[in-house]
Amino acid sequence: MDEVELVVVGAGPAGIESALIASQAGVEVILIDTSPKPGGQYFKQLPEPFKSDDRSDHQDKAQRLFQRLGSSSIRVFNDTLVWGIFEGTKPGSWCLALYGPGAPQRVNSRAIVLATGAFDCSIPFPGWDLPGVITAGAALTMVKNQRVLPGKRVVLSGTGPLLFASAALLVQAGAEVVGVCESSANLLRRGLPYLPAVWGQWGRMREGMGYIKTLASHRVPYRFGWAVTSAGGGNRVSEATMAKLDRNGIPIPQSQVTRAVDSVVVGYSLVPATELCRLLDCDLVFEPGRGGFIPRRDEEMETSCSGIYAVGDCAGIGGAEMALIEGRIAGTSAAVRLGHLTKRSAYEVTSRERIALRREQRFAKLLGDLFSPPAGLFTLAETDTMICRCEQVTLRQIREAISYGAQTVGDVKNLVRTGMGNCQGRTCGSMVAQILAAESGRTLEDVRYFNIRPPLHPLPLEVVEEHQKEVHTP
Amino acid sequence: MRITKSTSDLPALRRGKTIEVTIDGRKVQAFEGELVSTVLLAEGISIFGRKHTTGRPSGIYCGMGVCYECLVTINGTTNIRACQTFAVDRMVIETAGQVKP
């Protein structure tokens, strides 16, 4: 079996940076990522056969990161999934089960940095499972990296900068954007107390201004305190209804407007991908402004599991800049742990990083507070609306589970199979929690989250069989 | 629909070389570097599959390999994520969009 000092899971900004810092200190590092190329969602690269002369600052930054990665001694396994983490052969070590071309089946490691990122938060509404309804993340990938339009007439609904960026790019790409519904209202008034946090975020403001210009010059109607409340159509989306939201996020029926569209883009902020943290049974804390349940960490980014670090969006939504800083701190700490750096020299590196981290944390708090979907939006689903798409479980069935006495999302899963399908509850997890909390009068903290078991994604059976054979062979 | 124009945020781009794939028995042109989901969308196909229990249509949703809504059959292998699989020359793609539940 391959032995290595440090495995970093996820090659986005946080993962690459932590791998680089550790490697520079002399740590032997393996970096694993499910995509064909490193970069994660933020620095997502064009597919190899596509050629473009992209001279943006963003691309420049990405290229510099990849150059550093390329000239390092880090072993990178792309297209590779970590489908389980088990106890290692030596005390205090971990065994990662891998699935990917060219990757070993298992790697034994003394420390792990989890940098698995985040994915779009889903909010169910009637028709949200119709083909033609896609996430903001999907829309961005289609337009930027694949150069294909999700539809010709598009409406967007959600909250935050990602929605904003998706709308502007769709317009630039030639889609007719019939409306953008931003669920947060009174942004200016609510945003004023946060102005100090914006100080110094000029790059972000410039990017934002560019998008505002695009949307304004195309006269795209941008409605604050609105949301798409239902999508209609037989086998695919043909229309969407929008409504103004009251103070609690409940749609006001008189305000409803229906428009013919062939695509609905939804982006209600992000959910941290905490599957590996949950699999390892790391302590989680509930922080709604950072995306819900996130791993509890110390100053060194180490979780409650010894030798397991978590950085970037998977440890609480904070964006790419924060991810880079956290990556540097975790990479340095791992190097100390593995005996390649002294605590003193590590302190010199990280003390500066911690100041920058505090600035990013203020900014993340601003985004989290201003752009969180209001609770009322989770009441849009009707009794026959699908909540768990994989197992086709409706709101009615979830209510039945609650009436049987389900107290946690795990109970609901046991009773009606929500979260037992292909996506393993990634899509419906936060929705089931919201529904259960609202209907049983419990808090989101009380209703908990789905437990995770290996394999983390569906796998060909022979892969698991092979693993079992080898593990059980003395 | 493929995007042909370029803008400040979408710099000019050249796709990979032309390939031919088969979608539900029909031969179509595509480009190297395109995902199966892209080829299907470009052909105006939005229904990729049907849910096994209810027969409800499904298509691309998360676009990043999380939700498993975009499953199709590729070269005879079922349940492949269209959003995570690159199209290659002579690939045979089958959707369940036309099949009645």
C-alpha cells in the first residue's frame, strides 16, 4: 500500500494552497481531486481540447497557482474519488480508499487536509424537479466552461453574488433574461453597518460593478425581496411564477407574475460538502451564516479528529480568498505536526495569515447575513412536491414520517428513504432539516444531519469487493 | 444552444476537433471537450432520464456531479452522469426521454 505523510482531498484554492505550503516545508503530499483538472469550482479550467486566450486577472491568478503546483513534488491524482476513510495500518494513521484511473486503491496517510468545497443549496418549490430547472453553479459551468446556454428565455431566483454573476454571464452569452429574483430585500439599508468589512475588497467590487453594468445596459429586471415560487410545464419547464416575499419570506399571492421561460436558474447560496467530516465523525457546530453544520476546528484548522484538518468552503462558506488563507495555515500546521517545521517558524508564517483571515471572516459574515434565504421560502413546497429526488419522496411522505414521531433527519431517512439514493442526501439534506424543524417546532440544530457511510458516491461493485478482499487479507 | 459570441467575461474560444456521437440512434456532430450534457443541451434535449419509481422526467440540475439527476446510458453502461463525462468520437448515448413510463 502507498504510504504518504499527508493527503489533501480536493484541489480547489484551499486544497492546492495547503498542499503547496506543506510540500515546500518538505512534507510528502498526495493531492486528490474528482475533476479532470485541478482548480475546483472557483478556478475551474476549460477542458483540455478547448483553447482560449483568457487574459483576465482571475485566469492569471489560477495559472500562477497551477504553475506552482506543477513545479512542486506533489503527486496529483485527478479524476479520483476518495470513497472512504478508514483506520490506517499504523496507530494514528488513516487509510483512504480511492477510485480513479491511475490512482492506487488505497493510501495510508499520517494526516489529511479536507478541502472538499461546497455545492448549491436547494430549496424545493412546485416544479423544481422539472428538467430545465438548474442551479446557479450549473449555469456558470455551462456558460463559462462549456459555452452552451441552458435555455433561451431564463429567469433566475436565489440570493447573493453567485446569482448576480450567473445573470450577467447569461445575458452576455445571449440568453434573454426575463427577470432576476433576489430573495433579500432592503440590501442597501441592511448593508450599511457592514461597510467597514467591504473596505479593501476592491477586486470584488470591481467585478460586481462589471456585472451591474451588463445587467443595467440590457435592462434586466432585478427584483429585490422576490423569488420564483413555482415552475410549470409537462415534461420540462415552460413557465415560472415569481412573487414578492413578505418579511418572513412567504410569497404575497397578489404579487404573483407568471412568465413563459424554458429555463429557471436557482442559487440560494452554498452548502459545505462535509461528507468526509461526517464520515469521520468529526464534531460539527451549527453556524447558519456559514452554511449550516460545519466542522469544529482549532486555530490550526484541525478538526476534533486528530490529524484531520478542514479548510475552505467545506469548513464553512467563506469564498476563495479565505480558502487560500486557511489552506496556508493548515499546510503549515500539518508540516509542524509531521516534524518538518518548528512551531516558532510556523508562527512567523501564520501570524500574518491570521490577520488576513479575520478580514475575510468579516466579509464572509457580511455575505452570510445579507444573503441567506429567508425561512419562509422553505414553505413553498406543496404536499406532492418532490423533496428527495433520488428516491422520489414527496413532502406528504415526510410529513407522515414526522407524524410517526421522526425527530431527526436520520429518523426521516429511516422511515421514508430520503437521502438513501444516488446523491446520498446531498441535495435534500438541508431541505428535510428545514421541513422537519418547521413542522415539529424543533431547531435546525436539534434535527441534525444525515449520517454518512462509505462509499461516498455510487461505485462499481467490484471496486468495493476488491477493497474488502485486500483489507481482510492478513 | 452553443454560445458563439465572445465578450469581456467570455473570451474568444476555440472548441476541440469535430467528433460524431450517436444520441438515441441519431448521429450528431459535437466537439472534443464537450460534456455529454452539453451535447444533449445543444441538440435541444433536456429530458435525460426517467425516475425508476415514478417515471418522472429528469435532466441536468447541479452540473457538478452531486445530484445524479442527469444519468444516461453510454456505450451500453447505464447510470452515467452526463455532466461529468466528456463526449468522445463514436460514443453511443441513450436517454430515456422518449420512453413512456
